[in-house]
Amino acid sequence: MAIRKIITLDDRRHGHILREKAKKVTRYDAFLEKLVADMWETMRDAPGVGLAAPQVAIPLRVLVAEYEGQKAVLVNPEILKKSEEEERGEEGCLSIPGYIGENIRRALKIVVKGRNEKGEPVKVTAEGWYARILQHEIDHLDGILYIDRLDNPKDLKEVSEDEEGEPLVSSAASQTTA
Ligand code: ZN
């Protein structure tokens, strides 16, 4: 496994990948298995609770997420059900360091289907923060970032960074840095 570079929106060479629709995975091979293993390692190192392949400059529909004992690899994820009930919450993004967004609306509950890196079918039912993380990551696969979902531009807040450049944010926000 290896830690890959997480690209940020201001990256001149690769930043555009964050704004493009990622391609469907058609081959379940060693390349994909290595990508997923690296994504886990990169996400945990960051640290974050979710990571989408475009964030490591791979424009494929692959995400990993892990929150409070719940974890999933989703290749070609599709949202099957989305509750009408929404929840507002804070989000950060590893590709937009130094900022958090407040009052971001997400469905409270979702059901997602996809495949894992071996091509086996996966179905995930998620609620609350975990559902938020998955929606955030699925957005990444469509080139959508949380900053696109702000109801009010004032909800984008700059957060102070320590010497190492790690954002110092509330625990709730760091739990959703994805
Ligand atoms: Zn993100």
C-alpha cells in the first residue's frame, strides 16, 4: 500500500479532475485493488472519514468511507433511496483545506448499492453522519463539492491551521472531513 497525494482544488495540474464526472469502473483487476488499498491508507493518514478516487487524481467511480465502525468500499455507487427528511451539518473536504461549510443540507438516510473492489455486490444503509459522508463522496464522483451546496456563501468558514497545516476544527467538523 502507499499513501497517495490528495489533490486540492487549487492544484494547477490536477485540480480540474475534482470538477469532472468520474468514469464507471469496468474492470475488477489488480489496478483497482491497489487503488482501493491505497485509498484506505491515504484516507486514514490524512486523517479523513471518506475519500473518492478523483481526490487522488484517478477519475473513476470509487469511494471509501469509514465512520464509527461502519465502513464501505463502493465502486460505481448508485443511490437507491434517499429520505425526504434532511439534516443540516458541517462538512470539510480534504481537497479544500482550511475551510469548512456550515448548514449543508443532506438526506438523513440513504440506501446505496455498488460493488466492492472484487466486484461483489454491496448494499449500504446509512443514516446521519455516515449518510452525509457517503453523499459527500458520491458528489465527488460527479465533480460536485460541498461548496456548491451552500445555501448561503457566509456558511463557508475559514479555519485556522496549525504549523503542520492541519485544520483545527471542531470534532464534529473533523469527523466529516472527506
Ligand atoms: Zn471531499
